[in-house]
Amino acid sequence: MRTPERILRDIAAIPAMARGTLCAMRKAASGKTYYNHQTWSGGRNVVRYVPPGKVRPLRQAIAGYRKFLKLADEYAESVAKRTEI
């Protein structure tokens, strides 16, 4: 198991984070795929259109957030193990 300090460094190295899901909505006659970004905010599902140029960075940010969640769980386990008596 990695040390809590190492896990915190890995968390700090995540360049971008975004909650939610990126959904392909439909393909246009031109062949373009349109995307929506869905998140929960204030107890409501919030959906926004994502322009084609923002799809890749948003996809990477969502992956960053998922990585953060895994690392946060690993951090909690590591600290709990360290403090067991």
C-alpha cells in the first residue's frame, strides 16, 4: 500500500476535474456527433451542450475526477490502516 503522502502528491498532480457524464446525443447529417454534459447540482440534473472543441478536455477532466475519487478512497484506507490500534 502506498503512503498517504504519496497519494496526496498523486491527487495534486491531477490537472483538471469535472463531475458528471459526457453523453453522445445524436449524429447530424454532416456526421458530427453532439454531446451533452450531465451533472447533479442543487438536487437537480443539469444538462449542458458541449461544443466539439471542448469534448476531449471535458472527457479528460471527468477521468481526472474519477481518478481523484479512487485516490481519495485509497488515502482514507491508508490513513485508517496507519491509525489502527
